[in-house]
Amino acid sequence: RPARFLPQLYSSPWHRVEDFPWMKKLEDHWQEILAELRQLDAADAEPAASAWPEVRGHDRSLAEGTGIWREFPLLGLQVDTESRCPRTWQLLTEVEAIASHWRLCPNEETALFSRLT
């Protein structure tokens, strides 16, 4: 599945930031991204809130027996999250590989926060 989004991207549990220069910008702003995630947590005291839907279908089996897997879409699924995570949204849309997928496939998840509870 990864090769579909970025040429020559191989499946790996970890990638080096040096291999993907655009990741440096996200890495440099990790504290801002984390702050927005924490704001989401504070606003959605109950993780089951509709903003964090439970993963369904095929992907759900990946977490089977380990907890409840929830996602907060940042880009895609025609959900407006720019107002809730404006800096994260801005950083993601500045990455051409992410922004182009989002524009071409608005009904698919392009970027998200994910949690296992």
C-alpha cells in the first residue's frame, strides 16, 4: 500500500528522516503538533466522541484483542479539521506528497491522528 502514495517507498516500521526531506519540517514542529493533539484530548473528554471514530472494516483486525483503535482525520474524508488543528493542517498541506493525495482523493483518509485505547 505505501508504494501507491510515494514512489520507491517500501514497507518498514521506521523510516529515516534523511530519506524524506519534507519530514524534517514536521519533525521540527512536533511540539506544535503535540499541543494540538492535547487540545483535542481536552475538548473531547470522552475518546469515543464522534471526532474520534472507531476504526472499522479490514483495518480493525490489525488491533484485534489489544484495545479500541480510533482515528481523528486531519485531511481527507471531506472532514473540516482545519479549525481544530490549524497548525498541523497547515504543515501537512505544505507537503506536496500529502496535499496532492488529499486533492485527488478527498473521500479517503490522507492524514490522521491515531490512538489505541
